[in-house]
Amino acid sequence: MSEDALLSNSAAEPKTLVEGAYQRLRRDIIEGVHAPGEKLRVEHLKDQYDVGAGTLREALLLLVTDALVVTQGQRGFRVAPISIADFEDITRTRVLLETEALRQSITLGGDDWEASVVAAFHRLSRAEEKLADHDPGTTEEWEKRNRAFHEALISASPSRWIRHFQNILYQQSERYRRISLFRQPIERDIHAEHQALFDATLARDTTRATSILTEHILRTLDAVKRMPTDFFTGKKKL
């Protein structure tokens, strides 16, 4: 079976109506179909997503847990706002945790860890070859493989709490990363950044690898800071 077929098989279909509605809403929020701060009216969205009101409310509550949706008492749901201050906090905390986890992985990781990093980088590289097409499906594929690469890099860290909180921060940064990816407010070669990170990691050069990782994560913050204010107020779609 081909690598792409394996990837497709790993992306399981939703098992319930709630899970399906959750996945579709989550994607639409991340991609800016529903703008930051937008009111999410159950009576309108249930028809748009072709599910019942109860199912939609359950999906929205799952998104509250993801911090992508906020509740307003008895007044319903809104898309969580975004801001530069929020993303800067997310980013700098992520740098602290992810660089420490990478340092631990380089020190403790064995052959199996190296093999997982090589495999994840190969799959990411293939996705990055297609990224210039700006196809939504391609972007989704890149996002999954980018996440898998970053997870592989730190997978030899013995701290499950570092990995757990890094995963939360990575998810919270996804909406901001999509802004940077689609709008490209600064010039950057993401594949070259990943290549340098991969090379330093396999060379077991902890100082260089953690420095490259820090710069790589902060570059996205720099890109988001250059976006127009409208993208954070919900007046324009992301």
C-alpha cells in the first residue's frame, strides 16, 4: 500500500454525528469561515451542518474544551477571539516547553526515535512539495504532517506533562499558523527551516537544534504580527 493511501486510512471517518459536526466546525473556525468573535447561532448552523440542535450544541461544547469557542452564559456561543498578545503568550510558552523536550529527546533518543524523525520528515517534505498550490486539501495534509514531525522530534522526552502541554499549545496556535500560511506576510522558506532543524537534530547538536527550533517557532509569531488589524477583529475572513 502506498504512503498516501496509508495516510488516508489513518484519517478515520467520524464515528458519530457529534464527532462529524465537531470536525467540520473546528475546520471552519480554524480556516476563518467563522470569524473571531462571531456569534454561533444554533438555529442557523444546524441547517448549515445538517444536524439537529442537540448534536450541534454537543459539538460546540467540545469546541469550548478546545478553547476555540466561548460560552456567554445563557446567551449562546461565540468563536473565541484572537489577538497578538494571546499568540505571543502561546508562542513563548511553547518555545520553553518544546526546546526542553527536544533537548531531552536528543540526549535520550535511540535508533527508534531517529527512525521516527526521519519518517516524519520525509512525509512532511512530500507535503511541502505540494503546498505551493494553495489547495485546501493540501494545506490540511501539510498541517497534519507538520504536527507529526514536531511530535516526532520530542517523542523521546520522558516527560508526559511537557508533551501534553506542548500538544495543547500547538493546537491553540493552529488558527494563527493558518493566517501565516495562507497570507504569507513575510518571506520564508518553511521547508528549508525544517531541513535545518532535521539536520541539526540527527547530528545530535543540541545547541544548534534548539536554536533553530526557537527561531522557527518565533518566525510564525513575526509573520502574524505583520497581519492587518482587521484579521484579529473578525471584520475580515482569515
